[in-house]
Amino acid sequence: MKVLNFGSLNLDYVYAMDEFVQPGETRACLGRQIHCGGKGLNQSIAMARAGLPVWHAGIIGQEGGLLRETLVESGVHLDFLRQDDAPGGHTVIQVDSHGQNSILLYPGTNAAITRGFVDEVLSAFGPGDVVLLQNEINLVPYIMEKAAERGLAIAFNASPFPGVETYPLSLVRWLFVNEIEGGAISGETEPQAILQALRAKFPKTEVILTLGSDGSLWANDRETAFCPACHVQAVDTTGAGDTFTGYFVAVMASGQPVERALDLASKAAALAVMKEGAARSIP
Ligand code: RIB
């Protein structure tokens, strides 16, 4: 069994703020750092640091050397990482004094995935393998359809959300949503109602609903499980969701019980919020 993560890679320009900038306002920041990020890169690093061999597919831009080095240092396989001359993905992230963030995303080369590249990458994977996706690259629905045709199990983190409601989500084996994403797909607002509505809508899909400081819920067609969150002092929540997803997939892909996956993913995410940055904060 091999795990492929087809996903984004961003340079995160992180600005420490006392409060987020409001519309029409100019506000000086307290400091700036440049970190490696992108939901794809973060989740590959989380899986690798959880001990799972992982192949990352994606496209970095002309300034993407640091992203490549970071993946190499974490032991991620890069046979399917490409580099373009165009500007790569980057973000402008404000982090406030409570550790909350606000992210502006420039997709860059993350949006330059071609069908030919997808077909080439997927030809190296087959039945029993797993592909993890987020919604920060183009062609996600195409990758889902082609991966399903080849017999791969699909894990999908529905973030960022725009467009997700049109995707072939019934092909997904593990669907990761937060309350807002799950609410938008299901039309419900309460966590249990969201979970049950998603389960009814996608009977073959295991749903993982993350609730921030209220913990996380999982359900398949027969059972549900709940895991409380670990309460820690947050310094920077950027990448915590990616840490959770990467750890959960790593544990499930190695055949361990869902309770173990939720527990380890919650603990890893709690450790991640205690450090600044996305990829660098992943335990
Ligand atoms: O989930 C956190 C990530 O979202 C950041 O690293 C940033 O690059 C954005 O993609």
C-alpha cells in the first residue's frame, strides 16, 4: 500500500498582529516570518512525521527551493514534484494575539496541474493505494474520478471550501470537514445532524467532522466515535487542521483502529498550535 498526496505547496508570509486588519484600515504588524506551508505540503509532512511513507505530487514555482528542501528533510518522496518558471503558491497570513489566523491565498503554480500530469502520476498507483487531496489545486474532481477508476482509496480534506459542493464526493472514502464545510454540504447546522446527513448522502464515505476546541467526530455506516480536543495555549493555529488530517490518514492507512487515529490526530494538532508556522509546527 502506497500513499500519494496530490496537493498544494505555498510559501507562507506570516504577519504577527495585535488584531486583524479591518476593511479600509492600515495597521502595522508586530513582526514577519516566512514559513513553508500549503495544505498539501503540510499534510504530506504530517504523514511522514507520523511514520508513513508518502509520495507528494504537485508543482512548485520559481522560488520553491525551500519547499522542496523541507519535504526532503521530512522524508517525503518527491518523484512526482515538478517545478515551473512561473510564480508559485504563496499566502499572506495574519496571526493575532490569540493565535487565530486569516489567510489570503495566491494559488500560483498550484493551479497549473494538467490532466496529462495527473494521468502520469496516477499510473504509478493502483488498487489498495491511497490518495489524499485538499482543495488548493485545480482538477480535484478529475483526480478523484481517475483515482477511483484505478481503485485507489480517496481521502479528501474539503478546504478551502469554494467549489467543493460540485465535486463527486460519493467517490471519497474519508471526508474531512469542519462545521462550516459540513454544514454547507449537508444543509444542517448541529454537529450530529451534519454527521448523519453526510452519512446518508454518501453511504460509502467515512466522515470526520472537526469541531476545534470541541473535539472531533467520526462516523461510518454502522458506528460513530468522538474524541475530545486537548486544551493547550494556542500560539498559532495555522496548519493544525492539516496536522490532524495527515496524522489521521497515516494511522488509518497503517490499519489501526479509528479511535487511535482520532486520538493521535488530536494530540498532534494540539502540539502544532503551540508553535509558530505551519509545516515547522507539525510534531
Ligand atoms: O492550512 C494552513 C495552510 O493553508 C497554510 O500553510 C497556507 O499555506 C494555506 O494553504
